[in-house]
Amino acid sequence: MAERERPELILMDLALPEIDGFAAAVRIRSHPDLSNVPIIAISAYGELGIDAQLKIDPASVGFNAYLPKPFVPEKLLNLVGQYLPKSGGQDG
């Protein structure tokens, strides 16, 4: 889907139906046109994070950030704001 849609940012749950988020992130990072797209991992692994509970470094598989569930919307907005390019033209 990322190859087809060419997103500016990806929010990825780690529990996906066909492949897990780790494998999906590795595949996305291997694609030349998607290698620099920010990926934020979202998971119910909690505040300890995927690195402590699964012994996996999120950065080593291609995630830029990790957001544990449940989260307050402001945390998500802050993370998205860090990684999503600022829009330049809409007045409103």
C-alpha cells in the first residue's frame, strides 16, 4: 500500500493481519522511494516499549518513533508534527 500511495508519513500498528509491523517496516525501508518516509509505530506493548518487552530496537527495524496505546491525542499530534512536512499553501 505504501508503494502505491506514496505517503508522507506512516502510522503503523505492530499487530497487522498479514505481516507484523516489524516486517512491514523492513520492507518499506528497503524500497528506494520510501526509505526516508517517517514511520511511527503504535502498539499496546505499553510504556516500557517494544525495545524492553520484545528486545527489539525500534530504530533498527526502521521506526522513527514509538507511541504506546492508549495515548492521548496530543501525543500523536506532537509526533506527527515532528515528522510531517509543513504544508505551505492552504489559508484557512
